[in-house]
Amino acid sequence: MKQNKIKYIPLYLPQFHTFKENDEWWGKGFTEWTNTKPAVPFFEDHYQPHEPHDDIGYYDLSDVNVMIKQAKMAKEYGIYGFSYYYYWFNGKKLMEKPLENMLHNKAVDIPFCLFWANHNWTRSWDAGNKEVLLEQTYDESTNERFIDDLVPYFNDERYIRIDNKPMLLIYQSDHLPNPKKTVKEWRKYAKEKYNIELYLVTVQQNNLLPPQLFGYDAAMETSPNCRTGKSSRLDINKLPKLPSDVTMTIYDYFKNIFLYILEKEEKYKRFNCVYPMWDNTARRKKKLPWMFYGATPDLFEKFLVEMTRKTINHFDEKEQFLFINAWNEWAEGTHLEPDKKYGYTYLEICKKVKNMSMEELKTNGFDQKTKREMDRKLNGIWPIKLLKALNPIQKVRINRDRIIKFLGIPVYKYTK
């Protein structure tokens, strides 16, 4: 019989300290708090700025005692471990001090894994190709040097493993030069030089590529980024009135979380991910921020219940990991860490759901009526669902008149 052995792993941003490159790019003394503090609301009830609870304050991650305190807090509220973003640019590291402090101080007593953010570092904070501050490059020695730099973390007893293999997440696997060859070289070099077998996870952020395409062991779909689109947009009659100089994309939190809840599990291994809220106004200011409107602790709790049960039902106990975006993305408006508005509510939710029995998980999510209604709203009526199942990749063009004539019901165009 299945038991609740879920392991919550929040994503962790190490940018809350000063370092030379940020001083040069953004001005002396810049940290993530520099973005967060001056944020202003754009409409009534717009939650900005996100201010940390007095218990944690505007901390500095160059002080390892902060990380010790974070680890203790996380474990107290049912968090299993952290997935630290790792910024490595062909040998050059950014914001590495907190991770190195953690590595050399066992008092940061919490399991962890690394998440290689192998994208360009840009002024627009979007990992794109415009206004590049530090480009992600590759050469013939990149693969071996990458593994060399990771091995001290892999060898740490706190590192998260599956079948004794250290789990490593890769943000943009399709951006690697010859991705399949790269993975083979990583595995070969790690095994031959260090006798380490890798558990590699490709992150589904802007794509839904299956892990086997490039030789990964599993995928991890991020939220909310992985499933945004027209179906997640806030209904026009619910849109708040924005100032004339603000251009903002507003999604519906309720709709978006159901895209994850209702999604059928793939035949391959795909770790799920949840998020408590999202609003990157602090980073983007008036220049195309995007948010998920209507996020509340109650909805997050139900979302967490649904995805916890889904993970337990789909994975063996050793792989029952559920990622959370994020522990401390304050400028993206998504964090489990306590703030002045909600206090410890989101952490308390994690602890509550972590301690639920399987029977409680069945009864504390969304009711079946709500699921059916959202399924119809997001996925359409059965002829569309059939066409989606038959044509998972190719675009499907429907001759509406012919279908109406054949079925006697209206059907809308669908493209994927």
C-alpha cells in the first residue's frame, strides 16, 4: 500500500549577496533585495512589494549562519532539501560563495542537489539573447571541466541521490552543443575518472522534450513557466485596471494550476513542480512583468495536495520528489520563506500536507465536480480530446462545418 513519503525540494536562488559582476552590471551593492524593496503595486490589492518577515529580514547569504538557519527552518516545516541554482559559465562561476560556504560547513544540515542554470545572463532577466551580460559558451574541454567542478558537491554526504547516483538538473538541455553526445561524455568521464554514475534530469521550462531524446534519466516540468498560454490567461472581465504606462501579462492562477493537476502522466519519468504564487513586477518594473492573478494559500494547499498524491501514485518511494518554485525567489514573487503578509502560512501548508495520510490526501484536494468543470473548460469536449490523443505532436486542423454536420454539436478549432 502506498504511503505518504513525499520529499519536497524547493528551488533556491543564491543571489542575496554582493559580488563583483553584479556591482559592475547593476551598481555597487546590488543584490536581489535591490529589485524587491522599491517594487510598487499597479492596481488595487496588487501584492507588492514582497517584504520578508522580521524573523528573517533582508538577509545576506555571504553569512553561512543564514543558510544554517534556513536549513533548520525548512526541515521544521516538512521540506526535504534544496535544489540550488548553479551558475557556471564555461569555468567562470557566479554567486558561488553561498554554495561554497554550504559545502564547507556541515551545519547547513539539509540534503541538496544542483540545478545548472546554463543560460545566458541577461539584463532583462529572461535567459534570452538580448542584452547579454555573460554568455554561456562551450569548447572541447567544457564537459570534463564541468564534471570536475561538480564532483566536490557530488561527494558530499548531503547530496541527493537516486540509486546512489547524484541527481543533477539541467535547465536548457536542448541548448547544449550536440546534447546527446554531451550527456554521453558527462557519464563516461564521471564514471571513468571518479567512479560516479549520474542521475540526470532535463528541465521542461520552455519545451516538453522527453528525457530519452538526449539520454537523460528523467524530466522535471517547471511551474508556472511550463504551461502558460492562452488557456491560462485571466478572463478579460476579471482584468484589473492598470496604469497607462504599464504593460503586464496577467494569467489566472486557478486555471494554470489545473493544467498541471489534469495533465496525464507521461510514460517516461517526469517530476512535478508546484508554486505558491508568481509576480515578477519587482524585476521587470513596468516593462512586461507577468503575474498569476488570484493565488491564495487555500488554492496552493489544494494544488500541493493534488500534486503530492499524483507524485506518490506515479513514483516509487525512492523517487517521490516534488519540486517547489521556489524557496526564495522574492523578486519573482514566489517564495515559501515567511513574509509580512502571510507570515509562515505557506511553510505551514507544506508541513500539513507532508503529514497527511493517503486517505487525507484523497479528500483534501479539489472536489470531482470542480475537476470535471475545469477539464471541460481547459480541454474541451470529447471530440477535441480524442483528436488531441490521436495527434499529440502534429497540428490538427478541424473542418468545423463537417464535424458539426457529423456530430451535431459545435466544436472549436484546436492547435497544439
